[in-house]
Amino acid sequence: MSRKGTALKVLETQTLTVAQEKAISLMGEGMSLPETATQLGVSRGTIYRWLRDEPEFIAAFNAWRKDQTRMARSRLLSISESAVTAVQTAIEQGNAKLAFDLIKHLGLLSPEPEGSDDPKVVRRENDIAKRTQMQKLGEAEMNQEMGLYATFEKDRKEIQEC
């Protein structure tokens, strides 16, 4: 029984455009975001907008990143005996810094990347963030209006006193 990766499952269930599907595929082949944009004939801003505003694309991208991390971890586990031996040899020779720095730099000591691979969750998170931002803007506008009202009331009282 073959097990499909998260990214493939997400791609099968999402309504991505052909360009968005191709973008995920190109990134899966190792292309950077700017290279992917060039290959697709779109601007880098388009790819970044998809990553900011398109829940289906964000979910597919997050699933792809998780698959990449899982594959890297699996490969490292498969060579863990060799890695341990190399680290042991480096330590015995007095220099474990290179091996440790590489593992640390690759982020393999960190938890999996955050971000949901479910577009409903991504959409909900985006909605909450937008509502929070709108609420803060509303509070700022209210505070500004209250300041104007206070100035108006002060002016009105001064006029009445005259």
C-alpha cells in the first residue's frame, strides 16, 4: 500500500489554478520562489500574494514544506548511524563544530514548520487576523473621534462663556 505525501493529498483536494499547481511542483523540484515566478511568467509579487492571500495555495505550500521536512528527517534517520559515527570521529579529533553547525543550520533540531495544510484553517486564521486588524483600526478611529469631540466640547464651552 503506497502512502501519498501530504502535499499530493492537498493538491488533489484543492482548487488551485494550473499556475499555482505548477508553482508547487517547481518548488518541489528545488526552484526558488523568484525562479519559479520567472519559469511561470508571473511576477515574484504574484507568488508572494498567493502565499499571503490564497488559502488553498498557502495550505498546499505548507503541506509541501512539511513533506520536505519529513523526507529530510527520514533520510537523516536512514543515515543516522553514519552521522553518529562522523560526529563521534569529529569529536574524537576535537572538531564537532562543523557537523553540529550543519545540523543546526538545516533546522533539523527545530520542530516542524508551522502553518496548517488545511485551507479552512488557513482561511479562518486569515479572517481572524483581518478582523483583529480592523478592530484595531476601528479603535484608533474612535480614539481620534473622541479627541475631536473633546476639542469641540472645549471650544463650545469657551464660546458659551463669552
